[in-house]
Amino acid sequence: MHRHSEPPLALAFIDVERQKKGHKNCPLCGSLHSGTVDHQIPRTLHPAFSIFSRNLVRACKCNSIKNDAISGILQVQRILHPYFDDCMAKRLVRAEIRDYGPAPKISLQILMDRLDPDFPAVEYHVNRIVDRTQVKEFLHDRWAKLIRKPTNLVPMLSNTFATKNELVGIINDQCCRTDDVNESLNNWESIFLSGLLEEQTLNRLFLQLTAPGYVAGSSLAWV
């Protein structure tokens, strides 16, 4: 009998999968890299699924955060599966930014209606995996870059615009481009960009970008 520490040659595809897609975003938490292959159903609990290809999901360091978790206390609380949970093809989470300035408060906002039957699973997945990663550090970094030079994150902000709807269109376009590049609506870049469209943040951003004397591409005077 082969042990996991001495896998047969037929299982070499696991290492190939890990190396081939290590540059792609993580489908479990949305980070911009992966590099490992996670057993969605832990092989320690269900060894029969250890080489089932649909149980092998590329992942980043959140693999260790997830550990052997599958579900919560309630049956409806569980880790989402990127191959089988259709809801993962939707935008599930965005940044919620408050106390604007150089060091704002940033949290994750789930976009799904609480009455949706998938909500408990999405909430558990976000709290158990996504929120325990370095996503908030990433979002703070993106906010700092936005303040320093908005066009570095959203190049079309170099164009002139007069209405909030035009600003929405510019950010939406950048968000869609980012979704396409990362092949996911829940990658960390899009979590940040979609957070800029949250009403309170959008209003504050619009005021900054249309303030008298503001020059497109220059830093924001956020205090």
C-alpha cells in the first residue's frame, strides 16, 4: 500500500497541477496567487477522496488556515467548493471602508441577501477563511496607493468626469477588467474596487476627485 509520503507515479499530476497554476488567484480566498493544492474534503478524515481530482483545489496559504474545516456547528455552515457551489461565480464580498484617511477601518461586507439559502455557507466561508488571511492588509495597501495616485489603480480616472454616475462607470469598468484578468469576481483586487462603489465611500471619493483645484492623477487630500 502506498503512503501519502511516497505517492505512486500516477499521482504526479498533483504536483504538475500545483506548479502549473501557482500564479493564478486562489479560488478559496481570492488572493492573487495559489501555489498549493488543497484537499477540499480532508484526506485525514476521508482518505478515499485524497486522489479524486475534483477534490483537489489550488489554494494559497489559506490552505493552512482552512486546515481540516469542512463545516461549522450548524449543518448549513460550510466551506464553499469552487467547483460545485454556483454562488462562487457571483460577487460575494467587497471592502467596506470607514474612518477615511491614511489609516481607515476596513472590513469585509457580504453582498448576498441574508435570506438567500446560500448565505449561511457564504458567511461561514468568508469568516472561516477569507477574513483570516492577509486580505485586510492588502486592502489597506490598495487604499494607500489610491490616495497617493488614484490613476495607478484606476487609469481611467485621468479622464474628466462631471457626475457620480460617470465615476461609477469608470470604476465598474476597471472592476470588470480585473475580474476578467483574474477569472474571478472575488479576487482581492475586485474586493477593493467594488468597495469603492459602496454608497458612502463613493460619495466621499467623488467629492475628493471633483474638488476645486484637484488635478487628475495627483494625490488625494484625504485627512
